[in-house]
Amino acid sequence: MWREDNKDIEKMEKILKSIHIEDIPSEEIEKYKSEFKAHLNEKFEKVTSQKGRIRVFKMNFAYGIVAVVLILFAFSFVYTRPYFVKLAVAKVIENKLGYKVSLKDIIVNDGVGIVIYNLDEITVDILNKSIETNSPIQYELSNEEKEKAVEIFRNSREAKNFVLNPGTPPQDVSKNDILSVKGLLFPKSNKKLIEVITTAYSAPEESTQYHRNVIYVKFLIDIDRGTIQY
Amino acid sequence: MDEHELIKKAIKDREAFGKIVDIYYKDVFKYIYRRTLDKEITKDLTQETFLNALKYFHTYREESSILFWLFGIATNVVNLHYRKEIDERKFFERYETHSKNNDSPDDNIDFKFIHRYITTLPEMEQVVLTLFFFENRTFQDIALILNRSVNSIRKTYYRGLKNLKRKLENDGYKF
């Protein structure tokens, strides 16, 4: 098979080598060349200036791409930086105070992370890893704020299924009397929380199965988010 | 002035470019003619080859000669021309209208006859066979022109010969 192939190839080579190619007369080619050179006089400037324009366009295009990349990079930094600050703040709080805070509760302000935990405003400067704790200041609530806070409380899942202690049955405190509504302002973050105090029943004591005490329960309402904050 | 200096000058200087045209026009024209067998088309494609050379002088690398570089450009220009022709289906019409007979192909064989078959081969095989048999270039030269390895050129060459033979046999020619 291989020998046969080889023979065929040799035969084809022989055929192709034997082909005589009719030469084009040199005068004819010279004529075409002269025509082209005459045409080239017009074309040369056009092609070279076009090349220059293409080079300028390519340069501008490259600069444009670089500018777009830089802008995108800067924007990505703007969006990702707060996330990294939140991560660092959560880490510092966990290490120094032993609390675990959720990233969504951390407010980032000028590279400083602020979180409200147990009615304290904890400010963490991640550069020098310092922690400052502030108590909220009481402020005068408007009627509108009061109504909104009460409405959030009455409609909340937390009030409708209030569990006093783990293991005790849930109770609905959403329709109970409201004893007080107080505005709390956290100075560093300017965050406002509204404290709503209402009543609930304590769990029945073991000795007197039917005796239940009325107790006061405190709810913290975040009216910006429309939620109850623990 | 050596070839490379001439190229550097020709980018901006019309006289220097004219010199390149003077030196290489004939060779490029002949090569294109051997692939197209049409003087008018060859004239246009040669012109296109030199204008492309003027546009892309910055792509010229000193390791090959100007002639080989121009052959490379001419190869692309001719291939592009054939692709357009195939799109317009003219090529197939031309191929189908050639007379069929059962003579041995080496009786009265001429370039026009074999050219019809060569132009039906894949692009690279056409180029390699034309450069080898009708431009008398070596495998090394062809490798430089097409920017490929000598081995790959050799393989394309043998594949081209086999395909050419098969096409002749398919049309009833006996060896």
C-alpha cells in the first residue's frame, strides 16, 4: 500500500515537473508595472495618511480602554471597600468583645464601622483597632414617629409570637397596652431606634400552676427599616 | 542600500517604495499569475499585494527576505480572492465546464489543465504545490514564505499530490 502510494506520488511529481508554463512577456509585465506606479503616485499619500489616522485611532482607542478599566476599577473599589471594612469590624468586635455581629447590622462611615449591640453603640476604627462604646441619647419623638413605631410593633411577627424564655410557649403581645414610647439617638451613627414598652405574662410558677405575673417587655423599633431590632 | 534599510525608508518615502515595486513586481506578478491564470485578475491582485505591503510594512520581520514576505502577502490576497469567487459560485461553474475525457493525464498536459484541478484543492495545498512546482521554491523557502515549519509544508505537499491524483481519477483519468 505504502509502495503503491509512493509510486503514485512519484508519478504525480513527474507530471507536474514536466509541465511547461508559458511565460508572460517581460514587456507586458513592465507595462502593468508602469501602470501601477502611475496609480501609486495618487495612492501613496492616501495610504500613508490613512495609516497615520489608523495609528492615532488605535492610540486613542487604547487610552480609552485604559481609562474605562481605571474607572471600573475605582468603582469596584468604592463598592467592595465597605464590605471589607464590615468584615474587619466584625472580626475586631468578635476578638475584643466576644460578640458575633451580623454584617448587615454594621454601618460604615468614613472607614469606621459602627454597630448597635445591646443598646450600646460600638465604634470600631479598623486602622488602629480601637473600640469606643457610647450610650444613646434620649430625644423627643414626633407624633408621626410614635405612630409608625407602634404600627410596626403591632404588625410584627416578634410581637405576635413573643417568647419570653426559650422553652416557654409563645404569646401574642401585639394588642397589649403600650406603656411608653421613647426615642433613642446614637451619636456616632445618628441612628434612631424607638423603645416601646408593653406588657406580657411571665411563665406560670411550678407550685401555683395557674398564677402568672404581668411583666414589662421592651422592644426596639428601627423605623427606617420597619423592623424590630433585638 | 540593503533590503531592510529600503523597507524602513519605503514606509514614508514614495521613491523608496517605487524601488521595491521595481525590484519585485515581476516575481510577484508571475507567482500570482501561476495561481490565477488570468492576466487582468493578476494585475489587480499584484496591485493589491503591493498596497497591502505599504499598509503593513511594520509587520515585516527581518528573518525573511522581502520577496518571501511579499509572496506571503500575495498568497493571502489570492486566497481571499478565491474565497470571494467561491462565494459567488463562479469557481464551481468554471470547474464543471471543463471537458472530460479518459486520456492519460500526461498526454497533452498543459498548465491550464492541471491548474483547474489545483484550484479545487484546499488553499494551503494549492499554495504549496504552486510554489514548489511552478515557482521552483524549496520546502525551506515555502516554510519561510508561509511562516510554517518545513515538516508541515512537507506533509501538505504530499497530501496535495494525493488529493490531486484522486481528483484526476474521479474525473476518469487513468494513471
